[in-house]
Amino acid sequence: MDILVFFIFLAACFGAGATGALFPPGEWYESLDKPAWTPPDWVFPVAWTTIYLLIAFAASRVASLDGSAYAMAFWSLQIALNALWTPVFFGLKRLREAIYVLALLWLAVLGATLSHFQLDLWAGLAFIPYLLWVTVAGALNVSVWQRNRSSEA
Amino acid sequence: MDILVFFIFLAACFGAGATGALFPPGEWYESLDKPAWTPPDWVFPVAWTTIYLLIAFAASRVASLDGSAYAMAFWSLQIALNALWTPVFFGLKRLREAIYVLALLWLAVLGATLSHFQLDLWAGLAFIPYLLWVTVAGALNVSVWQRNRSSEA
């Protein structure tokens, strides 16, 4: 594992994560009708920071291995879709299109998880929290959409 | 070169490129004071589509090669920053922050170009139009910022 490779992948994560700082949840998000199981606000940056560290670790473990083409392709796909979700949800307030982005992100993360497992046990395990979190985020996005169809932009 | 790997990388490109459809140039962009050398609107989607095809080709050529860790890390970094720029410029209308994103994108594309050249001549060459285009886009972003400081959000 090359530490500089780790930091370049981590920079990609924080490039995607910068959308969270640029499109912060404001009055609009506060005013949405959310399900009782919605995590408190502080959980989101903690979860994402943890996930970003884990998937940068995973990528840097497998990037130099033989046969890592699928793992790298899925890693690239998930980070692009990850960067896309926040501007669609918080920027455009398009709750339904955000669900489509999350559905594609979930598939990309599933592909990344499986292809990392094929190469390295620890890299695969490092993707599990991400897959769980995107599942929760997807369920939350669907629930919020159903409860607030009239609030959509 | 694995054609499925190519299409996953291409999907990542169109995930990033979807920001262009979601945050289209509208009245605000039309009303900006732009330099005489600004390309006409139709050039942008043509340039990006060409670049996306080229860099998906480049990634799929090198992804399975030994020692492709840096190439893949820089590829991931550039696609995350690529997805970030449009929401910052067209969504938030923050012309100055958009310059910072483009400066980081330029460095990521330079890193990707050099690391792809190290592995494969055609993959490196495929990145050259991207590097040139981001240079033009950066110059345009700086010029537009200087001419329209009062139009910033």
C-alpha cells in the first residue's frame, strides 16, 4: 500500500464530499417532514468521513494488484455519483431525481464491494459500511420524497 | 482492453457530466460579460463528450496493467473534481470558488496524463485534449470572474 496513492484517493473523496459543505442542509431540509428514524445531523459528516477513509484505504490496497480493473472502474463510478447526489438533493431540491442517483450509486458501491473482495479481504470489508450507509440513505431519500412531494423544486 | 471496464469508466464520466444537464447555462450565464474568445455554447457538450470517450478509453487501456495505481488514483480524483465544478459555477454561481476547483482539476488531469503516459502511449495521448480543454476552461473561468465580480452569488 502506497501512502501517496492513499492520499490521492482520499482527495477524490473530499472532492466529492466538498458538495456537502457547499450545499449544506439549511432551512429547507429542516422544514422537510422526515421519518422518526432519520439520523441526527451530526451523524452524516461522521459517517461520510469514516467511509471516505475506509474506501481510500480499500482503493490503495488493491490499485496496484493484478486484475484490479473492475475494482478501479467501480471505484471511479461511485465517486462520480457520490459527488452528484448532494447538488441534486440539496442544490436542486429534486428529491425524486436524487433517488435515481442513489439507486445508481448503490449499484456502483455493490460492484465496488464485490470487486474489492475478489482482490483483497480487507479492501472488501472496508466497503461494507459504505454499502450499508447508502442503503440507509436510499431508504431515507425515498421516505423523505414520499412525505414531501409538494416541497420538490 | 475490456469493453465492460470501458463502459463503467464511461458511466463515471456521464455521472460527472450529468451536472451539465442538471445545472444548464441559463439567463444568468447568458448575461455574464464574457471574453471575445469564449467558445460558442454548442462547443462545450461536444468537447466534453469527446473528452469523456477518450479518458474512458485511456482508463480501460491501463486499468489492468501492472503499476497503474497512480493512474487510477488520479483518474478518480479528476472525475470527482469534474463533477464538482459545474454545481459550484452554474449552481452556486460562485465564480471564484469555481476557479479553485478548476485549478485542482488541472493538477489532477496533469497527474493523470503523466501517469497514463508512463503506462501506455495511447492512454497518455488520449488525455492531452482534456488537459488543453481544462486549461482553456480555467482561463475562461478566470476571465469571467474578473469581468463579473459583482454578479457573484
